[in-house]
Amino acid sequence: MAEENASETPTGQTHTKIQDAFMSVPADAVTTTPEPASADLTWRGSKETEGEEIDYRCTAAHLDVRSDTGKLVGKMFSLTYVALGEDGSASSSRPVTFCYNGGPGCASVPINFGGVGPRRVKTDGVSHLAYPIEVEDNPYTLLRESDLVFLDALGTGFSSLAADADTKKVFGTDGDADAFCRAITTWLEENGRWGSPVYLFGESYGTVRNAILMRLLGERDVKVAGVTMLSAIFDWVQVLEGEDLYHLGMTPVYAATAHYFGKVGAGEDPNRWYNRALKFTEDTLAPALLKGDRLSREREADIAWQYSELIGLPTKHIQRCHLRITLDDFRRNVLLDDGKVCGRLDTRFSSDAPSFVQNSSEWFAGEDAADDAVESSWTTAFRSFLRDELGYHAPARYISSNYEQVGVNWNWEHREPGRMEASSCPNFATDIACAMRRNPHMKVAILGGRYDAATPYWNVMHDMSCQFLGDELKERLEWHRYGCGHMAYVDVPTLAQMSKDMEGFYSKA
């Protein structure tokens, strides 16, 4: 949920900065976590689910994350929902799905109380939520298909680091995946669920975590049955302004956004407009960007005009930028005449434009109406649920987003499978392909939205197409594109369709 772009903070400063943020507590604080708390509850469906009911047990607890030598690295907070049979017991063979958000540096509340958990905060289209915060039994919960375990990454939520933990190892692509792998196996052991099909459900950076985990779990003899990638990002080059892949990925999002606000394409179907932008991106814009200044001014002017017709910015402005429009530029200008700026995570959201003196691009990237509209309501409802219904009294602040301390210091180096050297700008699609080739029975679902400017859908299509999977493996890979933004579950029609798609996904052999 938080800002995805990594800063260039020297890695030598990582340990000190994060230690200052997380270790200003007594050395034994990590061992003084609250006792687990649980309650037996009932999920009741709605007219959409024809009165269906599920009795379930919800448990809040911490999972030890230990090294192979038994040394404590941290305690990962988990919130588990397990469906109960008529005799009040759980099924040892029912699927179990491990769910998380991304950041890096974000806790799992959004995907839980926002979307796939049995409780959900009611949203109001693209409007900001206000008091009272309304919570309902979620008609579209994934609990209907699988038991659910929501995990908070170390350094987020109520998850704690051991006082002597090496944050340079924990806060990075491989250290993070290793911690989740250990927490997942701990949960399976403590709950006696080694016979359950294991699924992963990650959003945003959680899809990077998925990519490594689906391979790493297999290497540690945990067979993964299925993986859901919501609002995915695999190749980190796409977040770098000036890179061709960045500008190609953003273009269909710009077109969809301008169309949503009525700036272009009057009367056109939104999906057809998006497809038109996809065709322009691949057939016209991509060859032009590759040519750079070898593209004639006449041809550049012609493409700038076509681009303008798609995204609503002036032709001359686009040509001055040599067809390379940044997200900051687009967000500030597409609603300029209305005195507003559009969102980033979901560009359908908008807010009043900031003051002209607030011109920091880094600051502006984090000012997002899509996030402001819902995030605090989710966390408030979650804390109320823990205290009032589970009796879980946490002594610490719940860190829903800690990007400023965790994300900006993240170690992006990753050794892609089949390569000898680690890359600081890796493509995690190689991990997915490796895991699928090793386990051809594994299923993968990729879900995304037209209005997601944080992890554009086109880039994921491109990343996976460059893995050249065989036909049989491609059959194990399914795609779902929705009329939503990054947080698909904010949009009720999308959530309803996503629920149907997940029902089909889990039912497939």
C-alpha cells in the first residue's frame, strides 16, 4: 500500500536507521508479546450467497521466526480464520491460504478488513469514508474456499524483531521471504495442517514475496497448490522513470484514467478504450520510444497527437516530453482545470490539488486520495475487532505502514534462479517460472485493475510473456483484469467478480 519506489539510501546506513526505529524498547520486549486470544464466530452470507453460514474460529497470536540453529529472529503477528465443522473442529485437509500486503513495510489489514477476510469495512465507491465506520460480514470472503492466515511482515503491525536481529538481513527481498517461509512452516506445524493444500495470496510487494516464496517453499519441501498475485509487480525496472518499460506500462493507465474523468473517449466502453490504449502502447509507442532522438520530429508530432487523444494532455506538452510522461506529471495535469489531482493506487480517486509551493515529487507521490479514503478506517475497525470481540489487548501501536523506516532501507539485491550473481534490480518473474517448472501442478492467478498506477497491468503481462512458459504451464496461469485500482476490494463490483474467479481458481484440479 505504501510508496513502492526504493530510495538510494546507502546500505551501510540501513542497520542503524532501522535499529533506532524498532529497538528503542527493552531487550526482552520481543518476548513480552500478548497471550494468544481467540473466539468462535459465525459468518453469515447475504442475498448474494443465499443465506450461507460458516462457523469459524478466529485466533490472534505470534509465530516464532527462528534460524536453523534455533535463534529467535522475531515474532510474526498472525490473525487466523479457520472454518469449523458441525462438531466444532477444524478440517486438517481444508486448503489454507497465507495472505499479506506489501509495501515493503505494510501490514496485512487492508487485504483482511478491506477485502478477503470474513469481516469487511463497507466502502462508498471512490468517496472518502467517514464515521461511523460500518463493518459487515463480507459476502465475498475467501473463507468460503479456504482457511485464512493473515501475516504481518516483521517490523509492521504487531510483528516484532529480536533485539539482536540483523535488520540488514531481515529487511530485504530474500530475508523477508525467508522469514515468511519460516513463519508459514511454524504455523503448519503448530496447527497440525501439513495435510492441507497450501495457497499464497499477496498484494503489491506481496506478489514479489509470493514469487520468491513459491520457489523457496518448494525448496524446503512445502508443496504449494496455488498462488494469487493481486496488483502484481515483478520486474523492478518498471518503477524507474525514464525507462521505456515504465512509460509503456503507465500509458494504458493514463488512458483509462482520462476516460474515467470524461477528458477523452466520450461514449466509449471503458474496457474497449483500455484495449485501444494497449494496442497503441505496443504497436506505436514502443517502437517510437526505442528510437529515441532517431525518431523524426514529424513522426514524433504525429504520435504525440495520437497520445493526446488517448490521455487528454496537450499534444505540445507530450512532444516537449518526447512522449515520456511521468506519473507525477499526469496526476498533476489531467484534472488541472478542475483544481484537483488524481490518485496513484487508484486513479479514480481525486482530491483538491496541493498548494503550488508543495512541489516535492517525493512528497507528492505519497499524497494519495485512494489511500487516504480508506486506510485509517480499515485499521480502526481491525483494532476494534481485536479488542472487543477477541479480547486481544496489544500494548503497542499497530504499525499499518512503516515504509519510511523499512521500505526506504530495503535491500533489493536478489539472486535470480539460474544466475550466478545477485542483481540490485531483479526480475522476480524468473522465480515464478522456475517454481512452475519444478511444480507443474501449481496454479497461478494474476489479478489487476485498469486504474492501478502503482503496479500497472501491462508490465506484468510483458514480464510473464518473456518467460516463454510451455503451453501446459500457461494453462496453469490465469489472468483477470478488472475495472478497479490497486486495492481491488475497494470496488464492490470488482470484489464480487473476484470472489467468483477465486471460487473457480480453488475448485480447479
